Amino acid sequence: MEYVNIILFSLIALFIVQRFIPVKGVRNISTLQLKNELKDKKKQFIDVRTVGEFKSYHIPGFTNIPLHSLSQNIKGLSKDKEIFVICQSGMRSQKASKILVKNGFTHVVNVKGGVSSWR
């Protein structure tokens, strides 16, 4: 029974660590740093929140591609341009960043703190 507890604890710890480790190949910036980046029209900015969240409030310049549909809409994004990803708090944008990297995007930037930090 003790071995089961050790294995269970190890799996839970591994899950928690994986959730908070930054994605390899993804640059993380603050919303303060984002303000300077928004001026560059050569960059892509996507908001991975739901359509309702986006309609309620969004940062001008961002395009809404909800996380659940990112894989289906990934072909509309350029791999040659730097892509900035934001959500409400930073968790969904981190997941979106992983999806982008797995699909061959090399210039991915995650906005830490999300729209909540912007306001």
C-alpha cells in the first residue's frame, strides 16, 4: 500500500510541475512589455479566450482564435512572423503556445498574466 501512495504522490507532483514549467522555445513577456510590441504591424496577435470573453473585452490588434479551435485554424497563421498569444490569466495561452510549437512555429511569445494583467 505504501508503494501505491508513493507512485500516486509522484504522479500528482509530476502533473503539477508540468503545468507550471515554461514551454521550451516560447518567450514569456509581461503585459507592460506587450504594449511596446503592439506597435509592430509585422507581428501576429491572437487571443485564445472564448468568443464571449473576447466580445466582452479585448485588446485592440488581437484576433480571436479560441483555444478549442486553434488546431483547426492554425493554417491561417504565418510561421514566418512572431506570434503573441494571450488569454485571461496565462494558462490557456501557455497551452496554445505548446500547440503552436508542436506545429512548427518557432517565434511564439506568451503574454504572462493575460488580459487580467492588462487592465
